[in-house]
Amino acid sequence: MVALTLGAAVNAALAGALADDDRVVLLGEDIGRLGGVFRVTDGLLERFGADRVIDTPLAEAGIVGTAVGLAMRGYRPVVEIQFDGFVYPAFDQIVCQVAKLHYRTNGRVRMPLVIRIPWAGGVGAAEHHSESPEAYFVHTAGLRVVAASTPQDAHLLLRQAIASDDPVIFFEPKRLYHAKGEVDLDLDLADAPPLHLARVAREGTDATIVTYGAQVRVALDAALAAEDEGLSLEVIDLRSLSPLDMSTVAASIRKTGRVVVTHEAAREAGVGAEIVASITERCFTFLEAAPQRVTGHDIPYPPAKLERHHLPDLDRILHAVDIVCDRVPGEVAR
């Protein structure tokens, strides 16, 4: 085990994949000589050369389109989209080509392509540099969608994503790039939990918080604060947003009977809506209260000075916990 930041854990995963498989290539804006705007790919150009770590033009549709061609020819490309808000120019390629080629060729064409996206808010970035577009991709059949929340998962899930024959959208919470944790760099992928499996980040008995990405830390902080008030909260880190591991979620709710779902993205038609619908279908008779969602607001992402009002925080989560635990009058958490 070694202590690494989440960004360094991603770097180690990319280096390991490049070293282990000559078919792995990296593509993205400024990922080579600069080492990426977050320095996540720092040093990889020097180690593996410009034919494996490729600085591209500022053209997301061209980057992903090139990666599609590489994947069709047997390579395993890993694309970096420099910021989450820059992925939209590549949306047509992702939805119409990446997600569909394997299906519409009846399996003859595989698409072992990973699209890494520094994602979500909390860093005071400029316009188009803090977005939460995960629902678009979760809704797109043919894609795996993964969100890391710890350095260990950033390393492990990325290695698994690169090894997968499915196309993977890989979300990296940019406000956690400097968060440190213990990482087992030698963990055998054959012994690791499956890519789609959720993680019980904290066990509890009174209510369940379901979340992913940077919100996992906020949920854990909320659980710690609730402990001082005599509440035991279980925290589920989804890790995979498509497919969803509803079995792990349902097992928790059958134990606690109460659930709060939280994410940074907008509320309407968000991932949380799908989770709550699935919970209601699977666990209706176990629920002691209506599920609550604590999300970003249904607005374009606000300017940096206002983002703290947009991101779900500890107080908003604890208010929702109070609602499901009948500690305040019933209402809808906002």
C-alpha cells in the first residue's frame, strides 16, 4: 500500500496500463508535454513516447472520432476530455458511434474505449469548466458509466475500465484530485470487485445515504455529524452509475427502511430519480418514509462565487435525513 492523491492514483493506473499492453494509447489536449491541466498525465510522455501519449488539437469530436477508429483497429484508446463542459462537442460521436457500434455490428466490432472526464464542481472554475453531465450518458444504452470517489477506486476502476471490452465513461471528481488515500498498486484485477459493484462506505442502521463521486465525502461527514445526534447512517458509494448495483442499495434499505439520495447534478430527471424509482419498485414494503433527494438546483451551473449555494452540503443532507427519520415535519428536501 502507498499513500497517493486521487490524481496520482489515476496517473499510476494509466502508467500501469501503458506498460502492460502496447495497444493502450492516450489521447487528449495538453496531456503530453504539459501533463494535463490537472497534471494527471505528468511524466507519461517521457516514459512512453509521443506515439503512445498523444497531444491532440482542441477538437473533442475529432479526438473521440479518432479513438473510435483506433478501437476498431484493435487499440485500447484512453481519451481525456480536458473539462466536463468540453464533452458536448463530442456528444454525437459518443452517442451515435461509441455506444452503438458493437450492437449494430452484432458484436463484430468491439469498442474498448475509455473516456476520462474531470468532472463536477467545487474548484471555483470558469464557465463550462464545472458540469455534471452524467445523466446524459447513463441514459445512453451501450455505455458503462463509472465515478470514482477515492484514490483506491480511481486506480482500480480505471485499470478495470481500460481492460474492459465495453466503452466506459470515466468520471473523475476534480475537487478530489488532491485528496490522499491508501492505494494497493499491486491488486490483481482478477481478485478485485467487479466494475459494476457498489461499495458500502460506512455501515449504519437508521437510514441510508446513496451517492457517488465527491458527494461520498460529504455524505460521510454527514454520517459522522449525525452520530453525535444518536443516528446511525449507512453510506453507499455507487461507483458505477450504469449499470447500477441496485442489489447492494436494496439490501441496505431493507435494513434501514429510510433513504436519502444525493448528487451534484440537477434534480429533474437526474440519476437520483432513477435510483429512487428503482428503490420504490424493489423496497416499497420496507420503506418507513418517502425517499428524499438532495441535489444541485435545476439551473445552469452558477458562477464560481455562487457554487457553494448550488452544491449539496452537509446541512442539506442532514435536513433530508431529519425528514426521513421523522425528526422534522414531512416535506420535500431541497
